[in-house]
Amino acid sequence: MTEAMYYILLALRQPLHGYALMEAITEISRGRLVIGPGTLYGVLTRLRKDKLIALAEDDGRRKTYRLTPAGIKALRKEYARLSAMVEDGKWLFAEEGGNVDA
């Protein structure tokens, strides 16, 4: 799963439309990740195709997206994978006296 996919799924803990989704991703990532419309809508199309998200509402002007049960499962699986990667790398910082900025 790409970083953009992960953050979109994470932001969709509540249904959101595109612009609100872009803002939520920036907020959740504390400004580290800013997704533009081209990237966002490309990833949304892929996530819909993979049945990880679905339309919650389409009023003709805005499309609001929501997580599907498969999307929640994929998000939890990716979180576990990322957590395991961080755990696996802790030895690096332990050898350096805990300095994560090295």
C-alpha cells in the first residue's frame, strides 16, 4: 500500500468529500504529506476499484467517500505492517543511544 493510500484510508474514518479529504490528510500527517487533486482522485479511483472505499453520497457536485469493511481490514493490516517495521528498526536507535535524528 502506498503512503497516499494509507493516509486516505486513515482520513476516511469518517465520510469525507475530496477537498475535506485533502485537508484531513495534511492535518493527520501534521503537514508532512500534502496530496493534490490529481493524486487524490487517482488513488480514490484505485481504492474504489479495489472495493476499499465506496461512495457514501453523490449530490452531483460533491462525492463523499466512506470506508468499506474491506477498507477497514486493509487499513488495520497496513497499520500492523508499519508498526512491525518500526519495531524491527528500533535496534538502530538503541545502538545510537536513542537518537532518532541521526
